[in-house]
Amino acid sequence: MKSQRPVIEDDEHRVLKFRPRTQAKPPGREARQNDVRPEPNDLSRYERSREEPDEFRHRMLANMAAFAFTVALTAIGIWLAMSIADLRKTQDCVLMGRRDCAHISSPRS
């Protein structure tokens, strides 16, 4: 049996030379002599003065609201997972051809 090899032409394989960037600006912009760079953004604009009191009450309320939201989201996720598992179990039972799949609760007398 003859082995088939792809035909490789020299045009397909080229070695490109790496040219490091030497210009500080993109080639489309001309360098100006009075080009002033803006100062880097610092975090001083977000600082509060020491004279303003911390709002501990507001912070605690926000933390409690975030905690309540997290607990509610977790409870909803657990309920949803349990409902999907129960639905899957009932569906598997029905697909096996059984007739007593539905869980019927009877009131106690």
C-alpha cells in the first residue's frame, strides 16, 4: 500500500522576523513637543475626610439585606433542586410503565 503524503510547497512555510516596537506612539500620530501626559488616576478622589462619621447603621442594614438575599437565594436553589429530583423520579416511574407513581397523601381521620 502506498503512503500518501501531502504536497508541501515552499510558499506555505515562511519564517517571519520579529520586529520589536520602537515607537512610543502608534504610527498614525505625530509626536508633539508639548505633548503632556495626564497624571495617573489615584484613589484620593474616593477618600472621605476624617471629619465625616462612618455610617455603621447603614452598613449593618446593607449587610443584613445582603445576607437575607443570600439565604433566600440558597433556599430557593435547594427547593428547586429537590423539586426537579422529585419530578425526575416520578417521570422515571411513569416511563417504566408503573401505575402507582403519584404520591397521594390521605388525610388522617
